[in-house]
Amino acid sequence: MSAATPVVAGKGTLGTRTMKLNIGPQHPATHGTLHLECEVDGEVIVDVIPHIGFLHTGFEKLAEYRSYNQFITLSDRLNYMSSLNNNIGFAMAVEELLGIEITPRCRVLRVIMAELGRIGDHALSIGLQAMDLGAFSIMLWTFVEREKLYDIFEAVTGGRLTTSWTRIGGLSRDVPDDFVPAVKKFVDYFPGVVDEIEKMLNRNRIFLKRTIGVGALSKQDAISHGLTGPLLRACGVAYDIRRANPYLGYEKYDFDVPTAPDGDVYSRYKVRIAELRQSLRILEQAMENIPSGPVTALDTKFALPDKFSIYNDMEALIHHFKLIMHGHGFKPQAGEIYSSTEGPNGELGWFIVSDGTRNPYRLRCRPPSFINYTAMPKMVRGQMISDLVAVMSSINVIAGELDR
Amino acid sequence: MGRGNRPVVKGDKAIRFWDIAVVIGVFAVVMQIVPLLVWAERRISALIQDRVGPNRVGPFGLFQPLADAIKLLFKEDVIPDGADRFLFVLAPALAFFPAAMTATVIPFGAPMLIGGEMLQLQVCRGNVGMMLFMALTGLSVYGIAFGGWASNNKYAMLGSLRASAQVLSYEIAMGIALVSVFMTSQSVDLNTIVADQTGTWMGFVPKWNVLKQPLAFVIFFIAAFAETNRLPFDLAECEAELVGGYHTEYSSMKFSLFFLAEYAAMFSSCCMITTLFLGGWSFPGMPAGETGKLFSLLTVAVFFTKVAVLLFFFIVVRWTLPRFRFDQLMHLGWKTLIPLGLANIAATGVAAQL
Amino acid sequence: MRYDYVGVLIYLVLAVGFVLIGMTAQRFVSKFLRTNKPSAAKLSPYECGEEPVGGTSIRFNIRFYVMALVFIVFDVEIVLLFPWARVFTELYPYYRMTLFWDMLIFVGILALGLAYIWAKGDLEWVKTFRKHLSPAEKVARTPSKKEAV
């Protein structure tokens, strides 16, 4: 026993002492690799020091040596549970830097895929939350649904987990013919799954006891920590970038920003469930009329020509060469841009500084997990070890995004 | 009541071949039911979770537990630094004995007339088998407590502390539920309790204790979950918080003994619930005083059917519910089950006076 | 009667034999088949890959001992209740009523004891639960129980 361990109860030498307990990096509850250095008094957490950096990939630095299109592949690895949202967010930031207007078809397709990505992420998050509370089956149910989503992703992008779908100025390719029926089928089918999950958890006394009042955070704390996404909305702040600062034509869609009052684990669960339904609503509206036309901006100085014309058209091949080959590629004007989208975990921001060369001078990502994770010690202090696990899964920390 | 026409012949006879056969048989059943249970758990959980489950080793994957056992036997046996080696080795055995021994008090079927003498399908013939049951349940905590403490591991120690407090608390609730059953049946002998539950009301409703003592049944059932460390009460080993709980540091044969103990305890608990509340080996419309061999085997089949239903329920609960937090668990035990049990005793007493 | 528990003894011998054989087999027979390569890292207590700070044999929270004490009281109570439950209806009416009321008073006293420790807060598993919170956090931790959207 180290001399530094403070005596927390009783007087003199007969008091009980706190114990240092490491949760992570190799722990079943730390999805990904996190390390929480806990000080526990019995089972009550006196303090928590989160250590991060186990999955540090340094991709902000890597971006300085890659062209903008090359970086899209890296953005997959950020929050790997919703790589589509990262792809879209990054492409939008660069398009804003370049001043490209994307085609209407591309906008709608991006909205559809972003919402599908959000559904996948939220479903998994709810499943993991249930799993950490002990209801293992629900996690596997959501995994099954995610597999169905991944089938759609695979048909559209060619990849299941790491999609690398967008390109600066458009998409890597147009969606396949059976895309609309596949998504329609999913949209029809998925509400039943949400109902099933709700049936399992909403009136489950154990689940309610384990979540209500656990890890609660006040509105002020949430705002001052800079929380975004479901965590902030669970504290009663109706802030959603899709509403506050619409992009991709989100202002045209009719959807609610769900909030919950308490800021505890239960509120986060409720918000995520409600957001699943809202995403389905957006999907239904977006599926109604997908504009026809090209998916890539016609401005070929920036946007990649499609593969068919590369093989059949001399001009397209030249453009392709000028954009792709080493030492070539477009050069944005010198300047800087901050662009943010609503990722599943919160505000996913991209700060890009261009010095007029082919690579960004500096790229900085505002990862929602990282900012949300800062409020973690405040949430769990004075709660039990079991609550720590519940809180951690309710934050939905994705290590790839946390450590970048 | 049933005490008068007790169908059991007892005497100061020396122990006979068939008695020993019953002992060995019960031991074999307990040891064989565990792999079956493990297999059933994995298949049923797969069913619940839209998976296939183990289906490669043997027909329907039935030999999967055997393969697991062989694998465990060949695993490296690690005793961590700083562990109390004696207790570390002793703990799995201590966990295994009470779990396996609980089955001794269960009457598995109607007495059988064999070789001109009555053979009871029960290992412990004494009429205070319930005391033995309570004692063994109390002892089961030692294995877990020692195992967690001797591991010199913080998760294991937290798990064992949780287990001790949990098992102790729920043992009281269990005992209180038992008292009201004894009051109804006016016996502490399991054979008499079973005999008391034969017969029917209105020709088809069996006179089971679950209908006479529904509250005691619920309390005992919940306590049985807690005593066997099953979800939603598996706080001693909850993998999401304490990694493996008390058996975090265990590997190889020692781990498999803990594993065996858990499932054996589950089987014994289900047997006990069946005997106490679901009429044991009796079934409605059963001829009284029948001692044929076939009839006896039929009652054994009836008994195991009831146990299988309970075990199925145990498994389904395990794979659908979240688990309690520790203070909530103690809250349920001390503030809900125990006062309810005490009230139930008083109510039963008053009812018996009327 | 003398042989009533012989079966249990035989059963115990079987169980002990099973464990002994298993342990021995694991220790000696499978020694030739299984790996045995201990290393310092492998033998160190598992703590998620971190070096454990501080041992496990510390003075732990007092709640566990309180619970154990309360348990003993109630367990003894149950042991006393068992024989009573067996005989309480069999005696002559006068004694029967006396015995019944006696036991009810006994249980009542213990129930009072339970009520006392309940009121005193010793049944709250974590008495120190909110001790570590600041006043603002205490307010935040009180849920309003309002339904979410």
C-alpha cells in the first residue's frame, strides 16, 4: 500500500483506505482501448483519471503528406462505426474550401447514407449499452441489424466497415440499381427492431434502475464541457447541427431534434432511440424523390471523372491523370476553413488550413468522442464501478476517434 | 395431512447394493447434467440471439462440452504471484463440493420395490435433509470468497466480496421462504413435503406448494438465482465490470471446477424448487401407494421434466435481463424479500390457526 | 436411522475423489501435454495490462462486515424457526396458541431490529454514496423522472 493513498473514512489508523483500480486498457467494458485509473472506496468511485492515446494513429499529421482525396481513406478510421459520416463530413469541408457546388443527386444520396450510418452507429451504441448492463442478447440483435446495413453499404461503396465512399466534389460511384428498394426495405423493417429493443428495455425495472439518475450531468456542465450530439441533447439542449447550421439540404427535411431532461444514462438511451426514428423519417423523405443526374460535380478541375469515361474519353483520362498522379492534383487557394457536420456522436468538425499546395498545411479534426469524454470523470464521481461501465458505454467512446 | 400415509419404509437396515447404486447414480447424473446444461445454455442462447450455436462436435454439437473440458485440461495452469497458493488450489474444490452435494437431499422419484425391499431414490435418507441443504448453501460461499481473496487480484477480490455479501443476504431470504413451506407441509422432510403435494383440487389442479405458498415460491426462486450467481445476480463475476470476478486468475482444471460448480448449483437449485414447490416427482392423477419399478422410473421422468422447464427458464432469464447494481441487489434482498418473507410467515401462521 | 447419512458420506467420497483425480491428472498427467512456460508478466496479477498499484489486502469498506453481522442474527433466527415450523400445529390448542404468539413476538423483535438498521441506513449498501459529490452534483444526480421525447 503506498503512503499516498488517502484515508477516506474513520479516524487515525483504523480508517478504510481507497484502492487504485485500473479499468482498461484490456478490459471487457472498454470497447477499444481506454484506460481509466480509478480510485475506489469500497465500490464507490472517488476519482477517475482517464488516460488516452492507445489507438493514436496520428492521422492529422499524416494528412499533411497526402492529397485531399487520399485522406478520405484515413477518415474512415476515425469513428469506424460510422465511417460514412466521416467521409461525408470531410468531403464537405474540402468542398467548402474549394468552393465547389455538388450536384442535387449527390446531396440526397449523401443525406441517405449519412442517416444510414447514424442508424448503424446508434443501434450499435444502444446494443453495447445493454451489453454492458448485462443484457447480452440485445447487443447481438443490433449486430444483426448492422449487418443488414453493411450489406447496403457494401453494395454502394464496396466496403462494409471502411467505406471511403465520397470524393471531393462527389461520390466514388453512383449507387447500384437496387439501392432504392434495398433502403426502402430497411426503412420498412427497422422500426420493428427499434420497437423490439424498446420492448426489452423500456419497462425493464432492472434497466431503469441501472440507468435513471446514473452519470447525470447538468445542462450547464454539458455546455461548458462542450458536449455535443446525443449527450448534449440528453441534457435538454436541443442542439443539432443539422438544424442549427443546415447542410446538404437538411433544412428541407421535416424532423425533430429529440431531447431528454435529465442528462443521465437513461436520457441518452432515450435520445438515441428517438434519433433512430427521426433518421428513419429523414430517410423516408429523402427516398421519395432522389434527383437524377450525375453524382459528381461537373467542375472537373476538382472532381474526379467517373471510371467509364476515364476508359473511354481522352479528356477524362487527362483529368484523372492530373488529379490522381503523384505530384499532380488540385491546389486550393491558401486559406482556412472550419466545417462541421452532425456525426452520430456529436459535432464532427474539420479545420483545414491550406497553404495553396496539394496537401493541407494543417488538418485538425474536432472529434466528438474526445470532447464528450472530458466530462466522464464528472459523470462517474461518487457512483459505483457498475455505473462507470454504464456511463462509459452511454458516452459511446470510439477509440479511433478519441485518440486520432 | 401426508405424514400418516408416508410411503417410505425406513429401518435400521444395513446399507445395501442398491442404495450405493443410487448414490453413484445421483453423482453420475449431477456430473452428466452439467455438460448437458452447458450445451443447452449455448444452444438456447444462440436461439435467442439469432445465432446457430455449437453444432460441429458430435450430433447437434452435443460433445462440445467434452471438447471444452479436454481443452481446459490441457491449458497452462497459472498461479499468480502473491497468491495464497494453498487457498488458491483449495477454493475451486470448496466451490465444487457444496454445489454437487446439494443434490443428495433431493428425492428424485417414487420409492421403488426392488429385491423385496423399498429403495428410496434419494441419497440422504435422514429427515432433516433441509438442514443439510441450508448448510451446504451457506458453505458454497467459501469457495468463491477464498478463490477471490487468494488470487491477489483486485477484480477477484471485489468479486468475492460481492459474492459473500450476496450469498449471505439471499440465504436469509431463502431460509425464510423455506420456513413458510415447512409450516404448510408441517415437515422438514422432503419426502413428506412431496407426499403432501400429491392429490388435486377439483380433480385437475395439483396441490402444489406453488399454489399454496406463491409468495414463498417467488422469494425462493429469486433467492435461488442469487445463490447460484446467475444473471441478473451474477455480480460476483460480471464480465463487464470485474472482468471475470472471482475466477479472473483461474485457468485450466481449477477454472473448470468453478464452472462445474456453477452449473451443478443451478441444477440442484432447480431440483430443490421442483421438490418444494412443484410437487417433486408427483404428478396429478398419480395412483397412490404404487411401488412398481416402471412407475418409479416414470416419476423420475416427471421430476426431470419439471427440472428441465425450470432450467430453461433460468437460461432464458440469463440471456434476456440486464444485471443489478450491487446496492440494488442488497436492497432487493434486505428491504423487499426478507420483510415479505417474514410477513408471509406470520400470514401462514395465522392461516394455520384458523 | 444409523445409515441415513451413509449415502451422503459415500457421495462426498465420490466428489472428493473426482476433484482429487481431476487435480492430480491436471497436475501430473497433462503436464506432459500442456504448456508450462511461466514468465514474470504472465504470473503478475491481471489488472488490464497495467502494473497493479497497491495490494489487495487493504482495509476494505466496513459495510461488508456490518452485513455479515446482520446475517448471523437472521441466520440464527431461521435455524430457530425451522423446528418451530415443524411442530407448531401439532400441540394442544393452548400450547399451540402460546407457541404461535411466542414465535410471532420473537420474529417481531427481529423485524424491529431490521426496521432499526433500515432506518439507521445500514441497509444502504453504499452509505458513502453521495459523500464524494459536490452540492451541484447532488442536484444534478436527482432525476426529475420526466419522460423523454
